[in-house]
Amino acid sequence: MTSCIKLEVHTDDRTPHKWIVALGEDVFRRFLSQGNPAVHKAFGDGSLFSPLLFGKFFDPSDAFPLWEFESDVLLSHLQSTGQSSVDWLQTDQAYVLKAELPGVGKNQVQVSVENGKIVEISGQWKEQRDPRAKDWRSGHWWEHGFVRRLELPEDADWRKTEAYLSNDVFLEIRIPKNPSTCDISHGNGAATKNSEAMPTILFQNVLQNHKS
């Protein structure tokens, strides 16, 4: 039996100092090499939360301009082997993201919109045992949870963002476009062109803004 619930989209999460600790590639590879099955489910190949999802390392706690790229291009290295569990697209009315979440017990995923500019998907694969400990997002967050932060396009109507979770595994996020800009052709051709150039130009530009 299929179950589908509508998730609350938070717009008032003002946790201080969250995501201030950057995840570096060397640190991530050492962390992944420990062989913890829960870690591999959260950060393994094809996961929305994997720093290697786009073929090159990118800290998922940094905001990524996802809808500037075509999923078929950005995930071609995974789709050819059937490893992708993520897809995104845009229609005339909305931006859409679909992803399979880590199957680590009951998913406690949270969807937030930050300052009307970033949509954030996060959750915990390992609960903190010490209730007095600081928020897990303020330290080495990957040791307790996962995150993916995405830049919202300028014409996204972030106040109407909706998120749905099916069978506690399949997440779908829909962000309507502002009606005043829906009828303006502003990037279908450019998006394809940008996507094709991504391996050598666009992705490098994104990485330059990646926190060190």
C-alpha cells in the first residue's frame, strides 16, 4: 500500500552556525572508507546527498544551482549504469526535484527554504546520543546527518514550495514559477548550452565559489 504525506516546508530555521564546517574531499573519502553501511546508504553513488553526485566533488552543504543544468547531462555517468536515484526538471509552471532518500530506518527528512534563495533538504542517519550536545549541523555534520542545499532560480515562487514523501523513501519537491515570468522564454536553449559546457566551464565556475 502506497502512503504519501505532505511535508511541512520550514521558512524560519535560524539555527546559528549551521553548515559552517566544510566537508573536504579527502575527509569524505576517509569517512566513506570506514565501511559503515548506513554511511554508504546516505552518501553512496547516486544519492542526492553524495558529494560526488555530479561526477566531481562538491560539498552538498554548499548551495548548488541545480536547475541551471540538465539532469541527463549532469548525471550521465550514473544513468548509464542505472545508479541514479535523483532527477530534476522544469515545466512552464514549476521547478521539480525527485529523489530516493537513504533507507536508514524511518526518514526524518526536513525541507527548508532559506531567505527565499535556497532550498535545503536534510536529515539524520545517526542520532546524537548526548541531548546536551550542540546541533549536529553546527559541527562535523556528516557524522550524524546529510544535506543538500540548492539555489532557487530567480523566478521561483519559494513561498509556495511543496514537498511530498511517498512510502517514507521517495521525495518530491515542487516550486512554482512566478506567474508574471512563466510566459517569458528565458533559458531553455541556454540551459542546454550551459549543461553541455558544464564539464569544462560552468562546473569550474561553481567550484570557484565553493567554500574552501
